[in-house]
Amino acid sequence: MRKLLYIILCILITACVGGSGVPTDADAPKDTGSVATIVNIVDTTTLADTTLMSLTPRQVDSLVFRLTHHYSENFNFRVKADSLRLIPREGDLLTDTFHVHAGDIIAVADIKNMPNDTIDSIWVKVASNQHTMGWIPERELLRGTTPDDLISQLLHTLSSSRFIWMSAIMALGLCAVFIRRRKNMKARELLDVSRLLNEMKSPYPALFLMSVAIMASLYASVQNFVPEFWQEYYYHPTLNPLVLPPLMAALVVTLWLVIINYIAIIEEVYHHFYFLPGIIHLAKIGGVGMVVYLVVSWTTLIYIGYIILALMIFFFGKIIIKNVKE
């Protein structure tokens, strides 16, 4: 009964929190000279010829910029660099400047294309408040900021190479601790994935690892074949798969499956283990999940990962069927 309640709760969360992540006009300074912001447009959107004919050249430029750069006027960024320098006029580095600092929220007020500029072909006017406003090269802006959305900031953190290597080292360290603490058990038995997944006679650990493998393969496939989908999702994230293109929707669905299955594993561990052994068991499953994710995502970039994914699905599928029958 508790598992059913957890699953229903997760489904409700999926339906409730699935916003587009696009900042509203109320969140940004108003610019009366700007055109209406065009939001929630992905590369698969098709506009009727009559609609295009009714747009002004400035609106068409704004639409094209939104499709290719994934943000537009009134979009909010959060500064992650120590500071960013803003200048009063685009392309002029000799006049007095303003600075915004880490943690500040800045909104895009205007965008100018300057193909002959020696610094950057695109300059962006941003504002922190009515008194702090200026221009910055787009390259410098994107390097020193993240979209002002919690999901975008989490994606930025998870994508950093330092975080990945630290996580891998931590996983290896945890394995070493387990091996050292359980000297009476051979290392091969301790790291036997089949033994780990069959320990509770539950299908959820294998379902969890299968979901992780599929999610890793989908993520790497997006990066390989349609990176613009990932860029769009990074700027406008959502946990609602119903408003996303099919491939991104599948990726978000597998993310929810990973979360739901891990909640079910916690419930199973609660009924099968005491506190400390249960924590160790959850950590081991999480560590194996991390290894599965890294192996599949990295090897999919060179196409070998699809073969590995098929083998994993076969292996985990056999365990799932066996535990369901028992």
C-alpha cells in the first residue's frame, strides 16, 4: 500500500511541478521599446506563412535569435562568476563600467547583432535593477552566468567535469570502505551485482539500474544527435514530459522512473534491514547505479554503449522476471 501511495505521489508531483521554467515578464525589468518575448518555441515548431508575413523584421530577428540561442529579451540569468563588467555602450570599453556579482539576478533588456565588432558579434544589454544596467559580450555573459532556474543550476553543477570525477572517486572510496569493513566476505562476493540485486527478492533494484542505464543512453544520444534539444532544455527546463519533444520527454520519464524505483527500494530496505545495514545497502545500489550511468553514457558517445545497454537490459530483465515470480 505504501508503494502505491509513493507512486501516486510521484505522479502528482510530475503533473504539478511541470512548468516551462521560462521567466515571466513580472520577473524582469520592463523595456517599452522591446518586442514581445517569444517563448516555449522549439526547433520542431512550424509557423504558418501568414504569421510570418505579419511579423516585423525586428520580430523575425527576435524569433530567429530565440530559436538559435535559446533565450530572448526579459530572460533572467543568475551570475555565477565572481563579477561581470557591464559598460554603458556596446563595444565601448573605455567608458565607466558597472559590475554585477555572484548571486545577482540579471535580466536581458536588449540584444544587438554587431558582425563587425572585434570583441564579439553579439552584445547583450542586461539589468540588475533600474540603476545597474549595461552591455556585455554574449560570450562573456554565457560563460559567467546560468539561467535563473533551480533545475538549470543543478544541470550546470552535474555537468561540470570536477563533479563527475569527484563522484567517481567517492564511489571507489565507498567500495574500498565496504571491502575493508567486511573482511569475512570475499571482494568478488561483495561486488557481485547479481547477489546484490537478489538479496531482497525484490524487482525494484534491477528496475532502478535498468532505468539508470536507459536514462544514460538517452542523455548521450541527445548530446550526440540533437544537442540543440539539450540546450533548449537547459535554458527552459521542466519536469513535465508532456510539453517536451519525444526524445526529451523519454529522458524525463526515465528520470522519474529512477526516482520512483529508488523510493520503492528505500521502502523495501526499511522492511528487510536494520538501520546501518540498510544505509550500506542503499549506498551500494547507488554506487552501482553511478557506475552504470558513467559506463553507458561514456560508451554511447562512441556507439558501443547501445550494445552494452542491450546486454544490461537482458541481464536486469532476467533478474526482474525471477524476483517477480518469487
